[in-house]
Amino acid sequence: MTYIDTMPSTAAMTDKDRRVILGASLGTIFEFYDFFLIGLLATEIARHSSPA
């Protein structure tokens, strides 16, 4: 009986792959930060933008 490797070997991650992952991660972090700030300031924005 022989051993069969079920997981194919993959190439190491390149510098370009690392830059893509870093860029996508930073974009996600900035987007969530933006949503967080808008959520916190939503009542103040509504108070100043609507006629009272």
C-alpha cells in the first residue's frame, strides 16, 4: 500500500500577494472606522442638518 498525498503543494506567498493582503486589510479597517465614526456622530449630524 502506498501513501497518497491528498493536499497539493503550493508555492510560497510572493511579495505581491503580501501587498494585496495588506492593502485589502487596511481598506477594510479604514472602512469600518468610517462607519464607526458616522454611527457615533449620526445624532449630531441629524440635529444640525434638520430644521428644528
